Amino acid sequence: MQAGDFFISENKYFDIYYKKQNLKLVQQLVVVCDGFLERVCNKYGLKKPEKPIKVYINPNYKFENEAYPFSLKIAGAYFPDKKIIVLKTTKPFDSDFTSDIFIVFKHEVVHAIVDLNKLKIPLWLNEGLAVFNSRGFSIWDGRELLGINKKKFKTYLTPQSFHNPVNAPVSYSLACGLVSYMESYGSNNMRNFFKNLQKGYDFKASFSAAFGIDFNFFLLMFRDDFLSRYTMFNLIISFKGLGGIIFFLSIIIAIVRYFRNKKRIEKMVEDEKNSEIEPYIEQEKEEEKPFIKE
């Protein structure tokens, strides 16, 4: 189908509007779009959209207050008032950022799910759910948060911090980490949490009822319990950490062996040259001896 300058790719939960030059990009999105939304909604016990969400791939769309710190090649936003997702790309299609477009798309889909289910949650949780379900919580996120004083965590969870270019990377990592910690309590706890929200309970009451713990205490436990697995010692003894160290040491050993073998070869060449010269030196010494008459 076509609507004005846009072609339309109709799917179960998404109608993707795109320009001709973005056809390959749309073909990539179609593979994951419906399945991703279903998995997220089923996991949290949330309702799926009654009608398809409109997604516009439009490089010329002007964003205001772009908060998520993605690369300049890809940007995205969900607009609650219009119920649309907009993705911006600086190139028609590039294999170098294929994974980025999936991450940005999934991020905005989670925002759409939260909005369509009318969940009244703090901004940090909204962003944390979007980041966790689009790219997950990494080792480097954990290492970064270990360097932050736990008394400052609440500061990084304020809406102002998410719109601050300096604080935003930490805020998004922290929000993602907290959601990851919530997920570790089990899927039933998460579903009960969202059910409580849909019943009209506020965030703190919903959280306490679902997880059996006050959120402020949960925040302290996050630093001392959850992040403890990201200490250098734990990373070293972990399978991935140990594998990384072994790989690093193998490179060092290979370099040392290379230079050691190089020196051995140079010494062998030098010894061979010396062995070829020595007979001539001995012969010259014999010729230089004085003749003695007996």
C-alpha cells in the first residue's frame, strides 16, 4: 500500500510507513516486530494493541528533547499523544547499524506498550523497562554503577537526570540495572506488580505488594547484593572473565614468543656467518707465521 510519499508495510501489531530507499530496513524490522511485542506483553501480563501501532521511518522528522543517548545514525521516539513511533536514520540501510535499528525500535515499542496499558510509573522505570528489553544489562553497566555512591542513586533516577547529557548514560544504566534486579525476583512478581498498577495502586504500594519489600530498601540491596557480582574479583573468576584473561595472556605469550624466536633466528644467522669466516682467519694466521730454518 501507499499513502502520499510513504509506502506501508502492514503487520499484525504495526503499520510501518517508509520511503522507497528504506525498503531493506523495513524488511529487517518486519522479521522481529510482532514477535517482540507479543513476548513482552506475555511476559508482563499486559494487553496487546487492539489496532496496529503506526511506525514512521522518516529521516527528516524533527525531534525535541531527544533523551536516549544513541549514536547519530539512529534515533527514535514514541509520541503518546499521536500514538506513533518515529525512527530516524541518516542512511537508507547500512549493515553496520542493523542491530542498532532493532535496539531503538524495541526501546520505543516498550514505551508504546506502557502507554497503551495506561501504566502510571516513574520515568526511570519506563526507561529501564525499555532499555532492559531492547539491549539488556551488560557487564560494563555493572562496572560503571559500582563507581557511583549508592547515596546518589536517587539523584540519577530523577526525570531531570535523564535529560542531562552528562548524567543520562548513568541514569539509563541504573534504570536498566534496577529492572534487571526486579526481573531476578521472578516473572510472577513482575506480573503481580503490573496487575497492582492496573488496579490503581500507586508505584510504592504496587512494588511492596509484589516484591514484599520497600522500594527504598530494594535500592540499597541493589547496590550491595546485585552489583556485587560485577566486582573485579567476580569478573575474574567468572567463565567469561576467566576466558577474557586467558585470551589476553595468550596474546602476550604469543608476542613474547615472537620476539624470542626472532632473536634466536638472528643469533643463528650470526653464528652461521661466524662459522664461515673462522677457517679463513685460521688460514691467515698460518701464513703469517715466520719461516724458521732448522
